[in-house]
Amino acid sequence: MKKILIALIVIPFIFLMNICYANENYVYVSGMSIGLKLNTNVEVLGTYGIESNGTLETPWMDKIYEHDIISKINGEKITCATDLTSKIEKSNGNKIDLEIIHKNEVKNVDIKPIKNKNNKYSIGLYVKDYDLGIGTLTFACDNLLFASLGHKMVEKEVNGGILYPSKVNQIIKPREGTPGEKKADIVEKRIGEIYANTDNGCYGRLNSSSILNDMEKLPLADVKEAHKGKAYILTTLLDNKITKYDIEITQALSQTYPQEKGLKIRITDEKLENESGGIIQGMSGSPIIQDGKLIGTLSHVSLKNPKEGYACYAKFMYDTLNNYA
């Protein structure tokens, strides 16, 4: 999660079946707290010595470093940590050839797995193959496609992911120069699949239409409809209920393509300010409604003033979402 600032054309009706139109650009707006698990490449988090026959072996020494990406073993692509562990175990202690990406450079290294005290082969690496984040669900469509966040979650290659509900358990208010944060537990109940992690959000498909029952169906505003003035956001804080909070749009830029900052907003709701101290991390994705239409998605907070932040236009997210219909 980033911490800082951070023409429709007439289409044949048959094609309409394949895109995310819901009653002429109506969408279901949310505001629920979510957890996102994004599958990434196998990344080295750290190294350790392997105890074997009374000695401490370090087969990775001068070959593999923290943050290296392991992409292949003996010429075979690996996509998760389980692949890595399985192939190392099947090596029976014979040397393996690893293709790694070190500081954007691809290279190959030979490493001999060591049998540890548990009689398992290891090369002494701590690795991970996913990233977790907390955010807010923005909107969904009749065909269950959904959009969230309003910004890229991680600057990594992503191979899909899983969407979960999350339960807020703590609010850390912002301090000078430090953004606040919404702490939440991810509920182990899969509610959707994540297809993409793009510059203007994460996109995927919900597992069940029942989730739409808790969302309000609203028209989607065009970019040119945005203007300075009153609006509100929907978001979830400690009571774990989707709540409406008043804001003011202080700037609405005329844009023809997605950009990080399309709308500038200011919190005007005293309740929100008292509960969270302003805009905090984890509120990314909170839908912004103006004149009864979904106009934007909260995406960034200003470090100088946590009552101020930025949003991207929901129309751009909607257009991006249609690529996955």
C-alpha cells in the first residue's frame, strides 16, 4: 500500500453481454473492509545455516541474496514456494541449477542441497510467494466482476490472487509525517478471485452474488460530471459496518486517461476525524459518491494533512474492469 501521494461508442447489443454493464452503467458500491492475497514470484526473504552432521552449512553463500527472485530449477519454471521445496527434496542431495533474478539481472547458480537434522534437503533460504494487504472493496457488477483500491497494491509481477473479508481490530491515527493505519484480520473465507494488479487498482470476480445484497446499486458518473462540492465516502472502521462519511471535493481535474490524482478531497465529517484522525491506510478503495452517483475511489492520503487526500475516477476503473469480462 502506498503511504504518500500516493467516449462511449455505440456497440452492437450482442457485445453488451460480454462487458460489465449493469442496467446502463449502474454498479453496486461497497465500502467493506477486505483482505487481498496476491500471488507473486518466489522471493528470497533471508538465509540461514543448515545444521548437518555437527556443522553449519551455507550452500547459498556468495550465490543468492535477500530479495533475489528464484524463477527456475534445472530449467523448469517454478511459480510458488511449494514448487521450490518439492524440487529441492527430489534432488536427493545432487546439485541443482537455479535461475535467479538478482537486481534485475538473470543469472544461474549451482547449489548442492544439504540434508538437515530432520532428514529433509534444504538450501537454507527463507522465501515467500505472496503479498497480503488490507483495503476497501469499491464496486462490483451484475456479472460479479469487482474493483478495489484505486492504486497498484505491489510493484511486482502478480499471478492472480484471492479476495477475503477482513475484520478491523485497531485504528492507528496519523502522526506528524506518518500516515495512520487500519489494522485488520483477514477472515479465512474466500469471497473472490483476483485477476490483476494494475496502476489504478486490483480487479477480479466475486464467488457469489449474495455479496451484492449488502451493496447499493448506483449509477456510474462520467469524469466530466465531477465538480467541487459536497460528496461522501463509504468505508469500514472499528465497528466493522459500512458507514457513510461526509467529504468535500476540492479539485476535479479534467482527464481523458487514468492518472493517480483525478480528484482532491477533504474530510469534513467530525465523526470520521474523531475515529480515524482522517484518511488512513486501509481506506484505499473507499467509494466516493457525489450527486447520487459513484464518481471516484479514495486512493491516497496527504502526509502534510491527513484530512486531505486524492482519488482516481471510478469510470477509469470501470473501463479497466471490462478488460476482464
